Amino acid sequence: MAHRTSAHGPDPGPGPGPDSGPTPDTPRTDYTGAIYGSLLAASVVAGAGALGPHPRGELVALLLCTGVVFWGAHAYVRFIGNRLRHQSVTWREIRQVCAREWPIVQAAFLPAVAVAISPLLGLGVEGAGWLALGVAVTQQVGWATAMVIRAGASRGAVASVAAVNLVLGLIIVAAKVALH
């Protein structure tokens, strides 16, 4: 679900230089797209107020469409950055960038599934929103924690990253409470 990073930090994208991509030995430690996508999904759920006659379907569509739009925007910005550095963009690069940014879209899937299955759990529309928000925040904290664990961080750093991501998620929860 996530893309790789070099030992010097997140892969800045295709192009020449020491951080132009992962080596075969590079561990998969960069989950930034998944974390960002989870925050995005949580924000969509929190901001989705009164939906129309099919609120569950509309929320699922809103989650997935927003994920796809932000994925496209992230990929496009990488391409523009390469153009500004006077590098041509190849089809190989387009595929790599799109794959690297795909976790943004993937992060919308679990909250969308939560909304879709909420009737099976006996939840109303409001309960479906809270379930999706909980799923989005949980996966955000989970991806952030996994990222630092796989990077070999200390227990203190793991706890700090988890706490910061939980606080970010709770800010979105507080916004939902304030908006509704």
C-alpha cells in the first residue's frame, strides 16, 4: 500500500540523484500517502453534513472520488516539478508516480467499506459516519506507527508519532462534533 524511501528520507520522486529511487534492499518504510489519505478520508467524513436521498452511497462516492482527485493532484504536482527542473516526463515515470501516490486512494477504501456495511451492523446514517471516521483515524495512526517501527525508530519515537497522529485524528473528530 505504501511506497519506499531511501535511508535519507522519503523518495522525492523520479529523477537523477542519490534519492532517485529505492534500492532492492530498501525497506518499505514510507507510508506518507496512506497517512495523508487517511487524514483526507477522515476530513471528508467529518465535513459531510446533510447528504441527499442516498446518504450512504453518496458518502462512499464522496470518499472514493476525493481520494482519486487528490491522488491525481499529487501525481500532477510531481510531473510539474520535473518539468520545472527541465526534465522530460516519460510513461515509465508516469506509471511510477501514479503507483507511488496510489495509497492516497487506497486509504479511502476502508472508510468507504465501513459506510457500505454499516446497515449490516444495524447502524443508521449518523452511526455509519462515525464508524467511517473511526476507521480512517485508526488506519492513520496505524500507518504512521508502522512507518516508524519499520524505519527502526525507538519506542519513544513510535509512541510520539502515534500520539501526534491520534491528536490530528481527534482534531478532525472535534471538528465533526462542532459542525454537527
